[in-house]
Amino acid sequence: MTTAEAKSVSIVVNDETYDLMLDPRRLLSDVLREDLHLTGTHVGCEHGVCGACTILIDGRPARACLTFAVQMEGHEVTTIEAVSDGAELTPLQQALHQEHGLQCGFCTAGIIMTFEAYLQENPDPSEAEIRDVLSGNLCRCTGYQNIVSAVSKAAAVMRERGRE
Amino acid sequence: MTGDTTFSHIGKPLLRREDRRFLTGRGRYLDDIVLPGTLHVCFVRSPHAHARIIGIDAEEARALPGVIGVFTGRDLAEWTAPLRLAPPIEGLHPVEMTTLPIHKVRFHGDPVACVVAADRYIAEDAAELVSVDYEVLDAVVSADAALSQGAVLVDDSLPDNLVSHQSFSSGDVAARRAEADRTVEAKFQLHRHTHVPLETRGCMADWDAGREHLTMHIGTQVPHPLRSQLAARLRLEETAVTVISPDVGGGFGQKIALYREELTVAALSRHLRRPVRWREDRLENLTSASHARETLCRTRTSVRADGRILGLELELTEDFGAYCFYPANYMARVIAMILTGPYRISDYAFDVKVVLTNKCGNGPMRAPMAITSWVMDGTIDAVARELGLDPLEVRRINALRQQDLPFTMPTGEVLEDVTPLETLEAAAKAIDVEDFRARQAQAREQGRYLGLGICTVVESTTYGSEFYKAAGIPGSGHEAAWVRIEPSGAVNASVGLMGTGQGYETPLAQAVAEGLGVPPEVVKVHMGNTDIAPYGMGSRGGRGATAGGGTLFLCAQKAQKHVLEIAVGMLNLNDARGLRLKDGIVERMIDGAWVDTGISLADVARRAYLDPTALPEGVSPGLDISYTYDPPPMTYSNATHVCEVEVEADTGRVSIARYIVAEDCGTVLNPLVVRGQQQGAVAMGLSGALFEEVVYDESGQNLTATLADYLVATSCELPSIEIIEMNTPNKRTPAGIKGMAEGGIMGAIGSIANAVNDALEPFGVALEKLPLTPQSLRALMREKDQVTETVTEVRTGKE
Amino acid sequence: MKPASFTYHRPGSVAEALKILARYGEGAKLLAGGQSLGPMLNMRLARPEHLVDLNDLIELDYVREVSGMIEIGALTRHHRLASSAELKWSCPLLSQAAATIGHYAIRQRGTVAGSLVHADPAAQIPLIAVTLGAEVVVQSSKGSRVVPAADFLQSIMTVDLKEAEMVTGLRFPMQGPDEGWAFEIFSRRHGDFAMASVAATLSLDGSGVLSALRLGLGGVGPVPLRMQEIEAGALGAVLDDALIKRLARQAADAIEPEEDALVPAVFRKELIETLTARALRHAVSKTGRVQ
């Protein structure tokens, strides 16, 4: 067994720069949660299937459990903690609340991160498109129905705001 | 206990108050809680299904920097008591297990040693270095094999692998068989499932050596029963253990038992005098947490030519896995007890066998009785097929009607305030069966195979103490609550339930608000900490609303009475007649109208706490009210599920075109939350029926250890679910609450299986086995060579 | 599920990456998108001593047309393939197949060369590469060579990549403007690996006679299979429904999928027959898209 040396890494998470000494094998999901105390990113499977740990790397969704924290030097990471700044929920968060689109809440952060990015790319998705994107996030509580309607509703609100 | 069906707060679709923290990443789940100096464990698990442990060499592991120690079954046996399950039930063998196996492992994934290290990475490094010398034994990996002559014993202390066997008979099924026009046999095989909460198991044990007190942080559905177990197994007083359950990322029945890993972690914290934590990874969760179902049922039904059922016989065999964390008869018995559910059947017999095999142990999973409604309504469909009758008509002729109620089922269970015929008619009307049959006929001409499946469910929701007593299982169905009005008028409340995502905080606040007479916003319900919450039975089955909500409602009513007694003094009245608390204000009935007295709950609270000498004679200071309540022996909700599918003949793929549920679950605390539960339950049932399956190979290797192998349905496989709400209150429960949340599974399994059978009718095949994989459906279609020319044509030809 | 220890390398150029590879040989493993390697590392099914992170090699992230070929850099993400307007025109089969790889978040990270080198026979990129006759550009510190995809993919998770070599790009032939194409996949759930998949391109002359055909099958052998004999036998005939059925039957007969406890071989043959017929019909419907 080789014990790799800790590496000095500087990463930007939610616009803040962190200088860390990291064993290179440490997963981004673990470093976010344990070293940066950003526990909103949840670990559900550690093999990239469940989507609970989805975060944004340079604005694009990615599995934190399939990423090593050392890789993030020079990249910007965004987590759920940065999504609503202060008191106001984003239209997506608000719609999930109103449509009862979450129950235990464990998968919720991953879903929000996925769709905050996706709705930038496609502001007017069909139900089939929403379901296609949502299929990368497992939810064991809701049956997805209310999440789908929440995303649809959020997209409409965002389009409306965009017009104003 | 009911009567008043006009509520101010119960029944309102209030948005959930826990949402905000979950939406912003500020929920607090087990793994979010940090204690300084915490050690991490990793379990060394058996790669074999069945093997003798010859020796364990952990020297190399112990030498690894960062490793604190490696502990085995022998160590744990010194520090903990074994689990002995020996309820006095005829036909049930008593069983016992140590905290970790000492002599042999019984399934692929059985824990054999526990590594403690500075972090999980090092713990995993060390676990690889632990060398276990095994003598591999033959494994029994099916109930048939386990019951065969000379089968190896899973549990060496038992005479055979048949750990539980019970029979029952009511009426005279043999006589009914003799007088029947036809006897119809049917078979139903439900495969092995596992729960897959998105948050796996885990715990953090914190032994306070000074106070000699254990604090166990753990996501659990049952904080107090877990505390009792922990204390007993650690040989501690119940005063020396606190269980704290934070937010829980799903349970579905997997977070009830005290598992061996959790007890090990607690014992190690005490031994090492350090906080110790275990984070179960997904591989462990899928192979070693708890499995469920794997039940084979055969029915024999004696019927008249018009479809009327005269007698019903059930043979059930459950493959229970290697260990009993619950009395082995527990799940199977409920299936047998409530099987006849929605139908007027009096002559009934069952024979129930539960068998040990070399697989992960079974436990209750959302709808422990999941198979029930498939067996019953699948039997009805088999009768209809055999007699050439309309399945809907066969249901109608056998369904319980209002004039039959209360109806005593052959097993002695009493059904009251249920509406199975009404939900059946509502669902059938919603889907428009006639219109469907026309579309089905037209589609068949084009080589497309549509199917309609109906399944009526009578769901046992709240188990009262009398049920347990009758079943011979030690335990109680009661629940406990307190309501405390603080000096400021704020309302704290607590109950012994613990949510795992249902959203209890909102509906339970509504129940308190209703009983007390305050707006729900001022009520905060505290759950999950055994030092705060009263000793209750926790969350299991569908008891949350009736037992939890009901107890809180009654407790809050009692609190209101106390408040009004104080108000009597403040208003210089003789008694509380004509007074009520409404929206936190004491009101008085004057000339037939409620009038504000100008006294608020805060005024009353101030007097109760800060000016007790001014209280009326005999009224004690403070506003701290406790209440316990034992629900009726059993409460039942009912529903009818209708599912329309299309089976693609050339690939076997099943797609769901429409899904409707007509459900009567009595008074609901919060319809938003109830709908979420109904949708979620149906989704879980469909996912299980179509995709999920724990697979072991012939040697007992678990082949479904990742989420790429154990398939949970995604958003693209599940339909939107239409719900028709019906609300017949239960006359015997507080506010008429019945409970629900498991019936959706029962109905989903039954309705989709029946729908696929209906679709496959032209092929002359009927399925007996789930899951409904495309390859299994193709195999069914292929088997039947009498497939007509048109069908062959379709398979290879036009789409 | 934590990976074993490794030494982390992060080359800033292809030359530097090749140097590291040359130095550590078999002890080094290349990390691109990490969507297949990540789980293997976490489960310790892969435990390289040296992990060489290629994500800084942005010069390998490109889609460009060079003398009638589409060149795609090794580090190009699936999402770019799926959403590139250029590719939707010049190589729509690849674009459409890429849009079905895993899930949205997976496609943001997963790379075209990563998928090829992982060589899962049920994956999309290997199938499309074999079907279209793509070329793989392989480089080492000693130089580069170009290998046809069908030769590059040797068996399940085995490719023609020698020690200290890496894939730097792929070259796909451009699809003709009047060429029809289709990709059909059958998987248990949306986004899962294929139980069987079929890719096809074809051209018809003015009277419906088949003038060109490519047919590739995925998920039914150790590598994706190009059905060259079937293709050759079909040319010159009118592609009517009878021929489509015959070709579909031939495709099913041509394969010998492994007997699997969960998925019987006969089922995969049935799927191939169904999917081939569907693919050919869809391809026909897409011919002549310029007109």
C-alpha cells in the first residue's frame, strides 16, 4: 500500500477560496462535507448513479462522488448552499416547496443543482425533457410526479421574470 | 370519539415547514453531525454465503498507521448481550444471535470483524488487510432447497430451516370445495426486494465516560424501542442511553431494528471512550442491511359458476434469509390475516411457512404485506379467466357492501367504515372500462397489446395493542404525547413517532392546533430525542396519523381543557361551559355566538407559570399536559387501483399509460402530505414490480450490490398518478383518522400484474411471477407456441 | 467505498502526459471524465499507483471538420457531442447516440475517448465508432498511429493501447447530406447501458434501391459488431419492408450473445431483430434530408 503525500490545493467553492492540504484520493463530496462543512451535498451511492451529490463545476452539473477534490484546483465549484442567497428562495426551490416536490429531502439538493443549470440551457423544457434530465437523480419518496410539475412551474416563473 | 367533522386546521393542505431547510441544503442528517475526535469504522464482510470462521488474522491491519483496533465477534460477545427472540408463538422456533458472528457466517455480506480507524479511508485500507480463514460450507439459496431433505442448517441451533409454521382454518373450506362449481388454483411469486432509502444506515455513538452515558445519534423510525434494545444489549439502564434521530433520508422499514453494526459501534464507543461513527456505503446497504418480501403464495378458490367465492385456501412460503431481526412469522402472518380484505369470504384456511436461507435477513419494508392484494385480486382475475366472466363483475359480486359492515373477517379482524365497493366503482368509472375495452379491441387488431388491471386494497394501517396480544407478539400499539404551552404562549409538543421524510412536522402541528385551538404556526412538534419525546412506539406501518396524530390531538384537547379552567378564574365564571380556545383566544358563547373575551393563550400561560397563586382552586401551576392513547385493535383504509398498460409484443417492454387510485383513508390531517404518500407508495410498488430485484446466484453470491444492478425506477419509467379522494371517517378513532401510506404498494403490485395479464390474454398466458422484466415477459410469450399467426407476424413485422 | 491511495499527476500538455505515462508504465492510469473510472476506483476495482488527470488538456476538447472528416478531441464531453449544431448536421448519428449516454450530469463530464477506451460493448461511442468506421488517433512520446475503431476495440474492456500510449482524438467520416441514419437502443431503464443497440446509415437511389448501408450492433458480443456481410448482400436491392425484415432476421442470426443468468441469449437475438428493423425503417424515413 502506498500512502500518497498530501497535496496543497486551492479551490474555489461558492466564490470563496479555500487553501487545503489534501490526500489526493479524497472525493470532492467528502472534502465539501468534512473540510468545508458544506453538508448540503449528500452522499447516496458513491458510484455516480443516484445523483444526490450533484454539484456544479464551472457551472455544469457533475457528481461530486466521481470527482477528486484535487482536480478542482483552477475550477469553480457551486453547491446547494449558494443557490438561494439570503432569504429568498429561487423559483425552482419555491416551486418544489409549493408542489410538494420533496419528502425526505436527501435527493433534493442534487435535483436543484441539476435543474438550476439545465434551466439556464433550456428555459422552456417539455415534460419529456424534464423527465429525461431528472432520470439522473433517484428519488425514493415522491414518485417524481411533483418534482416534474415543480420544474415546469419554475421554468415558467423564470421565463416570466426574464421578460420583465 | 368523532362526530365533529368540521375542522379548522385538520384537512388543510398546508405547505410543509421542513421544506425550507431541505431546499437550502440546511437539513441535518446523521452524517452532518460532527463530534471532535470521532473514529470511523469499516466492517469486514463475508465473501461467502455460508462458511465456518476458522481464524481471523488482523495483525497487518492493526499495524497500519491510523488504525485504532480490529474487533471480532468474540470481543463483542464480552461487551454485549445476544439477541434472543422467543415469543410464545406456536410453531415459531426461538432464535438467538450474537452481536457479530463468532463461529460461522450465514450470508454474503455478513459482518465478521470491525476495523476502527482515524477515518473511513484508512478503515477501508485496513479492512482489506484483515485476513479471515474460512471453511466454505454448502449454502441454501432458495426456500425449496432449504426445506429439502438433508439441507444444511442455516441456524445450527434449529432442527431444520423451517423457522416458523402456522396453520389456520375458519368455516369449512373442504365442504365449500365439495359444493363448488369450480376450484381455481393460482400462484403468485413476489421476488426479493430491498428498501434503498437514499440515505443509507449509519450511526454515531458517543460514550460519556464521566456520566457513564451513551448518546446514540442514528436515523431511526423508532427512537424509544431502539433505546430499550440498545440499553438491554449493552447491559445498561435505560437512564444511561439517549437516542437522537436527526433528519432521516428515508426509512421504508429499514430503520426499525437495532442492527448488529449499530450495536457494535455503540459498544466500541464505550470500550474506546471515543465517539465512533459508521457510514454504511451503498454496497453494504444493498447486500447487508435488510431485504424484504420473496414470498410465494398459492391459492385454491372454490367458486360458484357466477363467480361468487365460497371458500379460499392459502399456502404461503416466505424466504426469510439468514437472520431473524423480527419474529419470523411477523410479516407473513399479516398477509394471511388480512388476505380476504375487500371481499365477503367466511370460509378460509391458511398454511404459512417461513424458511431460513443463506441470504440477507428479511425485515418489514413499506407494506410488509405487499403481496396481499395481488394474491387476492389476482385470484379474482384467475377466477374470471377460468369462468370466462368479466373480472369487474366478479369483484362486484364478492365485494363487501355497506350493509355487510361491520364485517368480521374469517381471521377475526373486524372491518368497519370501509368502502371497497365504492372505491371500485369510482375507479372503474374514472378509467371508463367500457371505453377501454373498445380501445383494447381496436389496438389488438393493430397488433398492440393494451391491458387493464384492477386491484382493490384493504390496508391494515394502525396496529393497536389488542392486535399484538391476539397475534401473540409482545408489544404495544399505544402512542404517547405531551403538549406544553410555554409562558409566552408558544406551544411545544412531542410524540414518540419519528419521521423519515413523511413531513410529520406540519400535519402533526395541525392536529395539535385543532385540539388546542391555536394557529398551527405557533406549534412546534419535537421528535426523535428520547430525552425529550415521551416513550412511544415510533413510526411503522401506517400508524403515524392515527396513533401519533390522534394522540397529539387528544393531548391538545386535554390541554385546551386545562387552559379553559384557568380562564374560568380570569373571567370570574363558575365553570368552563360555553368557553373555547380559538386561534389562541379564549372565546365565550353569548347568545348563540362566540365572542372574544379579550384573554389570549399567552395571558393564560402567564398566569399559569408566573402567578400560580391566582389560579382557581385545584388547578395546578404550569401548562404541561401528557397523554397516552391506544388505538383500536386495527384500523383499515381502502382503495382501488386501476392501471392501464401496453406490453410491447416484440420486446416485452411494459409501459404505463394511465394510473388511477380511488382511496378512502378517512379524515386526513393534511391532504398535500397524504397525496405525496399515495404517489410515493404507488411509485415504489411499480418500481418493485417492474425493475427491482435482489438476485443471488446458485452459490449465494449477491449479484445486485450496486445501484446499476439493483434497479430503482427513474422519472422516465413512472407515470403520473391520478387520485380520487374519499374520506369516510373511522368512528372509533380521534377525528376519524385512519392512516395510510402502505396500501399504494399493495395496489400497485396487484394492478400492474393484473394489467399485464390482461394485455397478454391473446397469447393465452398468465404470469405467476414478478418482476415484469421484458425478458421474462418475452419468455412467457415465447413458451406458448400456440401463439397465433397474427401475433408472430406482429413480433417480427410491423410496429 | 473509498479509493485506494494513488499519486496524482496533472499534466498541462499532451507531451507532459505522455512523459508521465512513459515513466510509470502500467502503474499509471489516465483519468478523463471519470464517469466509468470513478466508480471503479471507489470500489477499488481499479487501483492504479499513479492517476494522470487529463482534464487540463483543453486542447483535446474540439469538434472540427478537416478535409471531409469530423475530428473530435479525446477530451470532448458527451454533452458537447449531443448539443453541437455542427455535429447534428455533419454526423447526426453520433450526436443522437451521445444524447442517450447515461444522464445529463454524466454527459457533462464523460468524454468521447474515455468511453471508447473503457470499451464497454454496450456503450454508445464504441458502437457508433465501429459502425461509421471511425479512426482512432493514438499517441505516444515516440509518435502517433491511426487505428480503425473496429481494430482498436479488441474485447470487453480491452483495447489496442500499448504501454505509454494514449488516445488523443477520433476521426469520423462525415455523413452524407442525403444519407439516412438511425440509432436504436433498448435498456431496462432510461439511461442504462443497452441490453441491445443498433446503429445504421443508408443511402437510397432515386428508385429506392439501397446504394449504401452500414449496420452496427451493440451489447450482444465482446465488441460492437459491424454487419459487413449483411450490408454487402443487401446492396442493389429495393429496400422494402420484406427486405428490412430479412435483414433484421439475418442480423439476429449472425450474433451469438453470451448466455447470461439474467438475460437469455435468445432475448438479445429477438431485440436485435426488432431494433434492426426499427433502425432501418427510421433510417429510410430520414434519407434525402437535403431535398
